[in-house]
Amino acid sequence: MLEAFYATERGSLEDATINGSFDLHPELVWIDLIAPSQEEQQWILDAYERNLPTLKSLEDISSSARFYRDDDGILHISTYFLTKNKNFQSDREQEDLENTLAATVHTVAFLLDKTQLITLRGEKLVAFRAFRARARRNDYSIDYKDPVWILLGLLESKLDELSDILEDTHKYLEEYSAEVLNDHHREQILDLDDMITRLAHQEDMLGKAQLCLTDLRRVLSFLSRPRALGSHIYDPDIREMSEDVRSLLEHNTFLFQKLKFLLDITTGFANTEMNETFKRFSILPSMLAPPMLVASIYGMNTEVLPFSHGSTSFWIVITLVLTFLIGPTIYFRWKKWI
């Protein structure tokens, strides 16, 4: 899919209709490629004489080559975007592996020159959709004729999405705390194994958020270099985003610590529950041993046994067996062992 945008007189972005390379004129300030076909890549090559990287090469690129300016003066940036999976299911029997992940990391490539920004990605992303809606309204009167503002706007939208993901995770952990620390609710309703699995998914999402935030910090550090963008007018916005990234990284660290605490508590409860089960199984032989001993003694083929003769001997033996069974049961209940 290929989408293109041009800047209006008031600086906002508007969609352009693209039916071929002949529609890709220099006035287009942003070209957004989503899993482009061979034909669409050829359009870019014919119109702008640019070879685009493949989606696979974006995943394999090394960290040291993610930000650079080539000999033609084009700025190349590859960065991570995190998206939550709306169809997420923690069911371990779920056949669709993709839906067992709470969030997915996608690599997006930016190719920036003085008049145009080209973005390349493999999936539709929420951050891009949010930015397009904001750029069409242009509430802050930003001049998107300068493609650098489009780049910074997309990075800001990425930052907003990461902030929302961390906020949602925080809310989930607060609700989880209330559930797991409620003794009655935990024992009667909750499946501790399932809760541990859900915490593991939250830990995975926080790890991916940490990766994306660290990557964004590196991008902003690269853009803040004197020759990266060729002007200092972008510095205040870059510094503001860098400060937001620092705050989110600290918040992410706090959530990691909170999650580890809850995971330790849940694991402790699971171990306690297992120990209680073992204790009940170990008490059961102790309860059954005395009556079984009495029954086995009176089952011996000998004449010398008390109460073994007479019309009431059967009931006397039954009374002894029940006494030795009920007595330990009452004692164990009094000690709250069962």
C-alpha cells in the first residue's frame, strides 16, 4: 500500500491520490509505504531514483547502522514501534501464536531529505493513524511543508502510544494487586497458574516498551547532533521529547519492580497452596493408620484377643475403629491442619 500527502497553504497535511509513478510529484512531502508491492517500489524508483530497503533487511539491520546520512544527503533512520495486540489471548492452547503476544514490535524506516519524508513499514500502526488525524487538523499551526516536522510528529505519536501502553499496564497491575491480595477472592475464584501466565505477558510487554523507549532515546540523541537536521529550530521539541522519554523510562523501571513484587507474591501463594495439598495428603495416612491397625489385629486368626467373643464383639471393634478415626480428625481440625 502506498499513501502520499501534500502540505496545504496553512501547513496541514492532505491525502493525494496515487495511481502510478506519474502522480509522485516533488510537492509531496510525505510518502508512506505499508508492505509495498514490487510495482509500488518501482514507482518510487522511477519518480525519485531511490532504491528502498526490503522489510526483511529492516529486521536484520545492526544497531550501529540504524541512523546515518548517506552520500546524497538523505537521512536514514530505523526505529521500533510498539503496538498492543487487540486480539490478545493468554490461552496456552491458542493455536494462533501471534495472538498469544500482548504486544508486537515493528521496525519502521525513515528516509528524509530537505523536501520529503519517505516511511516504510510492514504493518498498519496506531501511531501513524493518530499522527495523520492530528496533522490534518493541525491544531498547533505547524508548517508540515518542512518534512522534519512530520518526522518529529511521528516520533511524538510513538511516544504518546508508549505512554498509553505503560498507563494501561499500570492500571492492570493495580487491579491485579487488589485481586491477589484479597484472600477470599484469591482462594475462591482466581487461578494462580493463569495469573502467573498473565504477569509473564505483562513483563514481556514492559520489556518491549523498554526496548522502544531506549531506541527512541538514541534516535533523539542522533537528531540533536549539530549537523543531523541542519537547523537549531527543532532543538526545543527534541529536548522536550527527550525529557518525556527519560520520565517514561523511570516509570517503566517502577512498573518492572512492581510486577516482580507481584510475581513473587503470586508464586509464593502458589507454593503455599501446593504445600497445603501435600500436607493434606500426608495427614490422610496418619488418620487412617490407627483404625487400620485395629482392623488388622482383629483380623488375625487367633483366640487370644480381647472382646473377640460374644454377641457385642463386632460393635466393640467398630467403636474402636471409629474412635481411632474420629479422634485424630478432631485433633487435626483443632490444629487447623485440615
